[in-house]
Amino acid sequence: MHRLFLLPLLLCLASPARADDLAEIRGMLEPLRVPSTGEARGAKPVFTPIKHRLRAWVESRLEGFPADGDVTALERRLNADLVKADLVCGNEDEPGGRACPSYDPKDGVPSDGQGYLYRLNASYVGERKDALLIVTRLGVDMCGDDDSAYLYRSVAGRWVRFWEQEQNDYRSEIYQPRGLTGVELSEPRAGDGKRLVLAMGQFNWCSSNWQSVYYDLWLAGRRPEAAARLLAEKELSYNGVDDPILGRVTPDHALVQFHVGSLDRDTVFQRYALRNYKVEGDRAIPVGPRVLGPRDALEEWIARRWPKLHGIWFEDEQELCGKDGLEWQFSFQRQLSGGDLVYGHVRWDGLSEFTVLGVDRQKRTDCRAVRTEATQLPPPLKAAPQPPATTQ
């Protein structure tokens, strides 16, 4: 008797998304369309069931979508349905779109999407483009969006989710909206077939271009519950550029590239930071390089030695020293020196091996001036050109 009683309930819970799911999601979002108290940027525990209901609706729409289907057309259809159901804002330039509300337009308060969704994204990822990435976005107060990401693989004609990343803790002292800017997927590694997933993005805010980026590295199996997070890093970065954070993964390696604040008062945000990790088993081990040139290596060394130093002024001239021509001399002024020139010395062995020899008040005399561009390697990762915006 108990089994017969429970069976209809279990079938109901396991049933695919229904046609009125978007109306249910709108009913969950509409109470949020009021000014927030500022705590957790308007995010609430109800965000989690909204995310899961939205995910279930997307997955119901993936039924019958072929492994090599037109993902651009899929994204267009999904977003058209969301717009029609009055769920989306921030797409006012599209047919049927609407601007996100502003709670105090007289004072120039930026618009926000609290109580709305932003357009979702669908794309193929991986070297062979064999995995489908879906990114859903919930609006929050003060210019942010809470992004969730899901990866699917095609199994016997069905799309099966094997990795996901969501934020589901909304305590104000913990919660920060995480905008997703990219997901990189490696090829399966030998032995267990697991794949590295690198998720990167920014903690969105209204105020400054100096905001934190994050990068999480996962080891994904065949199901979401089998995924293990190897890294969860956050660093201050400059995001007023086309490539705020980029990444690349292979089955045993991860590379992340972003912009950091330079100590040099003339360049400010022009310096790239690199983060390299070698993956052994279920461990991510940091390896070099971290910088693109000897002057960057000197800057990092100075920042560690004098953490309260806020600005230095490099001279335009760089010099190569020593018989083998592998030692560099940089002259600069720093606050602790009272305005006098100080000379930093760095040895550059090979492509990415830098050794800071130290800082001295005395200038070496066995040096020759070189071109400025000779001191810097090109960044290893390039931002992909942005595709034209799709319309409904």
C-alpha cells in the first residue's frame, strides 16, 4: 500500500518541466521587485529554487536538441520565451525588451535587475566543442548578476548534466554576486576520463573598475555530484579592459591571466598577472611563470618586500648588464628612498625564469641601454572577438 501511495508523488517530483513553469518562475520573482535593504544585494534563499526551476525548464527544452544542433538558434528560442514571459530586463535594445528599473533615477542610481533574469547564454565548449554550456543569470541590487553555469554531454541522444556551479548561500557576510565571463573545459585525462573545468568571472559592483576576479578549478566526472573543486581563488583586478580574465586548461594544467594594479604610477593597470597550476591527481600545484617580464618580476618582489608602498616611478631607460647579457637594471624612485634613484636588478634565464638579485642605490656600470619593448613578453592568452548581438 505504501509503495502504491508514494508512486504518484515520485512521478510528479521526477516529471519534466511543465508548460507553465515560466509563470511559476515569474510568480517567484515578482515579490523581489522592490527596493532591497542592501543586505546580500537583494539576494534571498528563494534564489535557489528559482535557479533550479529555471534549470529544469531549460533541460526540458533540451529534449530532442541534437548533439550538433544550432546552439545560436537554441539560445535565441530560449531567450525569446523568457522575454515573452516578462522575466528579462536589461535588453531594451531588442524587440520586446525592457530596461531594468532604477530605484532613484533623480540621483542617478544605476539600474539593477533585482526580481528579473538577464538573458541566458548557450554555447559549445571544449577543444572538440563536445559539451554544451548553459549560463543563467539572476539580477541583484546595485548592478550585479548572480550567474549559474551548467555543463552537459550528449549520451545516447540525451543531454546529461555533468557539472554545475551555483551560489546558494545568501548570508550577507558571505554572499557576493558572481558574474561569469568564461568556462574552459579540458579534454578527458588518461586513466579515469575526468576533465578539468575552469570557471572565471568577476564580482560585479557599480562603483569602480577595480574589482575582484575569481577563478575556480574543478575536476569533473560523469555526474555533478562527482565534481571536486581544486581551487577557489579571488584577486583584485582591473576590469575596464576587453580581457579582464582569461584562462586555458589541458588535462593536467590550468593557466589564468588577468590585469593587476602596477606599482608604477605611469602604467597603473597595464601589467598582466599569470597564475599557472599543474594538476596531479586531485591536487592543483602552483608553478611559474607569474609575470611576463623582468620589470614585472621586480614589481612583485618590491610589493612583497614593502607591502605598504603605494607608488614607484620607473625611468624610461632599461639596461642589460653582465657578460652574458641576462641581467637587467631598472632605475626607479620610491617613497622610502626620499626621491633618490634606486636600481633594481633581475636575472632572466630562459623564457619565464626570473630571479630578483636585489635593489641597490649604486648604479652598475657594465650595462647598455635597450629598447623598452624588449623587456616584456606578449600575453599568452588573447581575448576572442565578440560575436554580433543576437536579436529575438
